Amino acid sequence: MENYEELALSHKISMMAFVDDNCSSCIKLEPIIKELKDLGMPIYKINIPRNLDLVERYSVDEIPTVVVFKNGRILDHISGLHQKDEYLKFTCYFT
């Protein structure tokens, strides 16, 4: 298994999307995640039940939650499902 945390922290800007397979909002987030990946954003899907240590470390208390990192530090914490633009605004850091 890859170390998603290490991968996420190795980029200038990256995201970790905390999701669960049984979450309808997480399913609705999928196309946004795909679009971000297509734009070149390093985004890693973290399955919550399989990664409880990361859930605790990044204070994930709502799903979905997207944690945005810049230079290895948390830049933003987006909890719940939001409009696509809320996530896309972070692409300005690598374009």
C-alpha cells in the first residue's frame, strides 16, 4: 500500500480527500476529484475506515473532507460537499 500522506506532503500543493464508499456526498465528489486530477492536482483518496490514523491526525469529523496542503502544511480543511469552484480555487497554486 502506498503512503498517501508522504506523497501528499511531497508536493508544493496537494489534497487528501477523506471519503467512504457508503457516503452519497462522497460519490457526488468523485467527478470533482477526477477533474482536479485531470488538471494536474495531486489528490489522494483516503478511505476512512481503512485509515483511521489519518482521520484522527487531520481531525476529520465530517465526510467528505478534503485537506489541502501547501509545502507540506495544511492550507485549508474543506468539510462536507461544496460547489466545484471551492475545490478548483486551489489549482492557482500550481498553474
